[in-house]
Amino acid sequence: MRSDLEKKVLDIIESTTKCKFTGRLHIEKEEGDPPLWGLFLYLDTEYTPITIAYQGTEEKFLELIKAEIKSRKLQKVKFWRAIKIYDDE
């Protein structure tokens, strides 16, 4: 089950890239004044996520995610998943 913040991030990704993100994402929040946020996007591998970190409000963190997607040109990144099916005929 996705948290409200994860749903907001997925909405930002979808509206910015015009694609539905089906990969794994993880968001961490470290309490403080102001809090520290971390977004981990697992695009093509489980071992090397794209990370975005920000210290400040949740609203500014979400704005930064949108800006980072655009500056890193992630809307141009495409991945496909192919599954080979063996036919015994």
C-alpha cells in the first residue's frame, strides 16, 4: 500500500514524464528542523537508485522532485520488460 506522499510523487512523475512509473520507490524522512527528505527511484536495477535529497518542507521537496525530473531529462528515459515464453509445440 502506497503512502499519501508516495502517491503524490507518482502523480508528479506521471504528469512530468507522461508515463506511469511501475518501478520501486522509497521515501525517507528524518525528523529535524527542518526535516530531511530522501527519494530513492529504482529505475532499472535494485542496486543503484536515483536519489534526490532535500532539507525543508514537504511542499518544496515535491517541487524539487519535479524540477529534478526535468533537469535530469528522465522524461526521455524508456525501459521495456520482455518475457520470453517457450512454446512446446
